[in-house]
Amino acid sequence: MTQTGSFRDLKVWQQAMGLVDDVYRATSHFPADERFGLTAQIRRAAVSIPSNIGEGRRRKRQRAYVHYLDIALGSQGEVEVQLEVALRLGFLSQQDYERLADRTAEVGKMLNGLIESMQPYDN
């Protein structure tokens, strides 16, 4: 597998980093007693997305890269669920939830597209 450029050049990585920024900003308003609970969990899951994209991009084999993209996709799913938990608990407004959920979904679509583009065709 020949790769050119850095993981930083990938649009999905850039979007995932923007999601991390947004998640950190939103969770800074969560209750203090959630600092080691939902706040930490959603932040870790958000950071895991671009981290796994970057780690996978550094791998020498395409199969390993796809594996890390798949892990990033799992973390994206975690963020989706955790955002809904935050909404249900009243930690996020409906407007903030929708904005973050849309951004999270977009990252998921981009990851799915990248993974799909790297899979061998079944003919």
C-alpha cells in the first residue's frame, strides 16, 4: 500500500479533530460531579476517533489501516450514544445535541466511505 501525505491531510481526520474541539467545549459545562464520569468518557471516545485514524494511517499494511479505521468508527458510535445520554440527563440543550450529533454522524459517514473505498470488491 503506497500512501502519500500525512493523516493530517485527510478530511475525515480534520473533521474528527473539529468534533473533539466541539465535544470539549460542550462538556466543559457538564456538572462537576460528572468530571470522572460522562465528561471523561465522551471526551476519551471523541479523542479516540482522530487518534485511531492517525495510528492506522501510519501502519504499513492496508488491512491494519482498515482495522484502526474500524476502531475509530466504533468510537464514533460511542460518542453518538454518549451525546444522547447527555441530552436525556439535561447536560446538553437540544440545539447543542443536534449540532454535535450532526457532526458526529458526518464523521461516521466519512469513516464508512473511507473504509468502503479500501475494501476489495466482491465480484
